[in-house]
Amino acid sequence: MQKKEFLIIPNTKDLDLYKKYNLNSFILPLQGFSIGYNCYFDIGEINELSKQYNIYVIVNKFLHMTIYDFKRIYNKFNNKIKFIVEDIGLVNIIDKDRLILYENHILSNYKAINYLSTLDINNVVINNDLTIDELKEIISKTSSNIYYYYVSKNMLMYSRRNLVKNFNKYYELEDTNNYLLSESVTHKELEISDEEVGSVVRYHKIFCASKYLNDLNILNLIIDLTNINDTSMHMILENIDNEKLCDLIDSDYYFLENDIKYKVGDIK
Amino acid sequence: MRKYELLLPAGDLNRLKIAIDYGADSVYIGGYDYSLRANANNFSLSEIEEAVKYAHERGKKVYVTVNMIFHNVDLDGLDNYLLSLDKIGIDSYIVCDFAVIEAIKRLKIKTPFFISTQKSITNLEAIKFYKSLGAYKVVLARECTRDDIKFFKENIDTEIEVFIHGAMCTSYSGRCVMSNYVTLRDSNRGGCSQVCRFTFDNNTNHDYAFSSKDLNMIDYISDMMDLGIESYKVEGRMKSLYYIATVANAYRTIMDKKINGTLKPDDIDYYKKVLNRVSNRENIAQFYNGVPSVEGQYYSGRQEVSNQDFLGVIVSYDKNKNEAIIEQRNKFSVGDTIEVFGPKTNVQKFKIEYIINEDNEQMDSAIHPQEILKINIPFEVQKGDIMRIQIT
């Protein structure tokens, strides 16, 4: 397994802003093929940045017929660039050594990871709703190159519908592409945002696994800065190697320490 | 097996029998473990055995969902469960997690498997991938359009299964964990609390809601059959017996009429009314003709309406007296015109002329659920046939 690498999903296109933190690896959302981010990059920009940085491209949309649009541009990317992909159809298009499979919230056990490895899919993003014990067991029973969302406002849902635009149109409201949603009973807050190709919901609190950095530092750790304000962002980047980071920002790591119930009878 | 498969859900053995009796070619069910409807009654292994026996005796199939997302702890017992289902003789596993595919292959299980809609398959390359793993069929993402499906059917021989009726997730299936974060229940292990049907404050003068209306493909079944889609799936393992009977009967009738060349616009109009009444939400064709706009969702919270169309079940019929003994479900009265339908009874109407209770008293109305009553029915009906209000 590779040694730890921090990978940044930026919330601005100006990557020079991150230089002072000595970060060299970035995951860039690809214009037209990604959803739910603050900024997107076209192929020219990505290739240019790949001359300076280690660049990964994230393609997190389900692609439908546009998978063939991706196929047409794939060979135009600098061949150092790797791809983090949600749509499993891309396994047939992207070279295996450049592909990192990212089935959001799906890949949750060691046997699945090991099975993918028999298919030469050795780079995977695992679910970050797992407990630390589950993660440790996965780490101990797999040899794949695992990526893990270490700090992020987790993406909880992805719809093909325009859930904000439709709401605004229904009530004849002024155009906005995002809302902060508050649930009246639990008071949990969600961030919904709309793009031309669909909508995503992110959790309002920042997931942060720093408390368990020593257990997780064998993984490639993704820091997704999307929707994170400047104050928290600087705190995160200044304390990227600090186990106490989760105490320095308004974070939530409930699932790292609590099994989630899934049958009503299990909920006491 | 028919070329075009009507696939119904069943949350328990009674529902399975109703689904089969009312026209399903196949039924999908979940065991106590590893399926995605933890709130449904679900089936024990002995009940699955009985279900398979009942189905196979009638030339029908049973698919078992093993489609939850497995955490490490869930892997214990998976092998034995898959082997038990294989031994029972189920017709297929419906799977999502790669750990299940791995186990099926490692154990050299002969029972075939196909891929759950939880994988949100939206393109031909994804179908090819799962075909390469041994899947003979894939359930498409509900977000696929007619153009997507047409392209698949023209370019691959893997069987295609599509949802034609029932509730829709707002999200691409499998990619939503709002339930986990808002209510601490794991959506991908059967605990979904349907947070997309909650309302939220969004700092406007309106509650924010974004739940989907239901899916109803009755207008497009003929077109879908022309495309060559093999399997037509109804959602709803937690739905009522009446719902299952009604939906199965509606689609069975439409598909059979299409096959034998007798399908008319009036048939579609009638069954559209039937399906609209049995659904507790509004329903549309959703993504078939493209991404739905404003009309595809609700904007003011839960919109379910209760349904009292189900009036009773036939217990027995006396041909000499033209009289039936029935078990009441919802109110009806002397003078009402009602419909009867069943597995061997085409939809027929009649007028209620009398209602007699078990004390031999004449009643103006039947108002007590599950009361046993005698009523006139001027044509032969069968035990288990269903009485409902007249659909106009």
C-alpha cells in the first residue's frame, strides 16, 4: 500500500493560493463531467496544471450517453493524470493503472475491495461513513491502494433533477442555485445546490477524521474544500497533519465511532 | 417463460401468492437479512422455500434480493445464506455489493444473478462491465431515458429490467445517505427513513420539499415492449395486497393485449384511472422522455392520500342463487355499482341490490371491516376475487 498522500479538492481555481501549505496533489472536477463542486476545470487547464502538480481528475457524474464524450477526450489528457470515477462504465475506457473507482458510500467492506483487485481495479475510494474499527479491519485485510475522504462536507445525495431550480420555479422565487436546509425535528442542516445537470446535497458539518490520523495515515487522504469557508479552510490546511484538527473546526465524526442502525428493531 | 416478464414485489407470502395469482411472471422478495427493505415483513428461509414451490408449480419465478451494501460484520453468514437460497432453488439473486458477486463465484453457485438498481447503471459500458462479471441481466437506473434504453437494446444482448411503476427515490439509487445523517438509519442497509419526503426550512416563506412523484409507465408499455425490454418491474415490497393485485392485473392485461394485438387506447385510459386511484401519490412517466422538470416532484411535504377503493374479497359464490359470500374491506351500500376482478375473472361491473349480514339481517350499507356478508352478483366469480369501486 502507498504511503499517505493528502489530496486536495480545491474550492477555487487559483491553486497558487495553496502553495504556502506545500500541497502538491490536487483532485480537479472536470467541467461537464463532475457535479457538486465550487469550481471546475477544462482539459486545457488540467493539462497545464499537471506540469506543476500531481493531478487527479474527478468524474463523479453518472454519465449516461455522455460516457462517449468522455471517451473522445480521454486520450487528450496528460498521461500522468489519474481519474477518480463514480460511473463504473469508465472501467472499460480508462487504463486500470490510471483509474480510481469511487462508488460514493458504496464500497464498505474488505471482500468487495479484494474482489475488485482480482479485476485489476487496485485503486479505490472507500466509504467514509464507516467506523474506525471497520476501517482498521479493511486496512488489515486488503492490499489495494485506498483513498479516503478525510476532511469534507460529505456529499449525501446526488439527483439528476434540478431540485433547487424546480422549487424556485414552482413558487416563483428569485433564482438561486443553493439553499441551506434545516430539518425541524432533528435540526440537522443540509446544503443543497443545483447545477445544469442535477443537484447534490452535502452535510453542513465538516466530517473530519483527524482524531484517528495515526490509524488512517496509510491511506491516501482526500481533503475536499468544497463549501468550506475561508476560516475553516485555513485552519484545515495549516493543521493538515494535526490529530487535533477535528477540535479546531466545527466538525462531526459520529460515524467513525458509532455503528449505524439499519433495522428499526435495532434502534433502542 | 414469456418474452416479456412482469415482475412484482412481495413483502410476505400472502403478497407473493396474490402477485402470482394476479398475473406476475416473477416475484422479487427479501429474506430477513441482506435485503433493502428492513421494514418489510420479509421471508424466512422456510417461507422462501414455500414461495419458490408455489411459484414453480405455476411456472413462475422467484428472485431474492441480496442487495444491501455490506459492512465487514455483515459478511459473516453470507456464504451460508447464498448456499441455502441456491439449495432451495430460487431463480436468481438480485445483487449490488461486489462481496456478494465474489461469494457467488467463489462458491461456484449455479443460480444466476443480476444487478440491482442500487448500482445506478446508466450506460452501455456499465452493462458490459457487469456482463463480464457474469450478470445475465441488469436493472437500469430509473433515471435512464427512452433513448438510453433504445441504445442498450440495440447494442447488447444482456437482459434489461426497468421499473414501470411505484415510488421513486429523489436521488440516484444507492447514492443517498441522507437517512444516515438526518435520522441515523442506514439507507443502504434497508433502513431508509425517506428523508427526501421530509420538509425543511430554507429561509424562504415556503417549506422546502423535494420528494418525487411516483412512476407510472402505463402509457408507454407498448413502446417499451417494441424496444425489446425483457423485464418490467413494479416497486413496492411493503405495499398492500390490494395494491399488488390491482397493479399486477392492470399491467398483465395491458401486456397481454399488446402481445395478442388487441390493445386499444380505451384500455390504456381505463387502467390509467385504475392505477391513479390505487396509488397514494400522483404519478408520471418520470425520466422516460427526458429529465422531468417542475411536474416531477412535490413541493409541500408528504402528499399521500388514503384509498378506500378496496371494498371486499370474495369468499365463495353460489351459482344457483347468483349470490356471493364476501369479506368486507371498505364501505359500500345498496345501489352502488361496483367492479369485481380476479386472476380468472375479467373486470365486470354490477349493482348492489342487497347486503345480508351473518345474523340474516338486511343492511343498507356494509360498514364493518372484515364482516362476512352475502351480496348479489349476477355473474360467476371466484374465491379470492377482489371487489372495488367502479372506476370511471
